Amino acid sequence: MRAVRCHQYGPPEMLVVEDIPSLIPDAGQVIISVKAAGVNFPDSLIIQNKYQIKTSLPFSPGGELAGVIKSVGSGVTK
């Protein structure tokens, strides 16, 4: 699958689009095929390591999205 990844902290120009292995949901998780994603001010702070919540590298920034559930892990009922 394709993903936007942050491998080192810095401005948005440092983000890369790359192929990563497809995800497999653990118990209680769902995998979403993202159709649209928003970028907000906290995202710009997170990729620069200036946000109060610190994220380990590498990561895919963003928490606002819309999509279709692709797969579900055990125990998912809703």
C-alpha cells in the first residue's frame, strides 16, 4: 500500500510517499482504505516534533480521514 511517511522531523517537504506492507488488523482493530484525508495545524506541529504528544519515527501523520472499512480484526462488532 502507499503511505505518506515522516522519517525525520521537519517541514512538510520532508514527508515522503512510499510503498509499505499491507496492514493486518489486530483484535479490536479495523483497517480503513482511505479515500480522503485532511491536514490540520496539529499535523504540521507533529511532523516538526513541536506538538505536546510525541510520536516515534517513522509514522504516517494525520488523524482526519474518510474511507471504507477494508478488514476487521477479531472481536469487532460495530
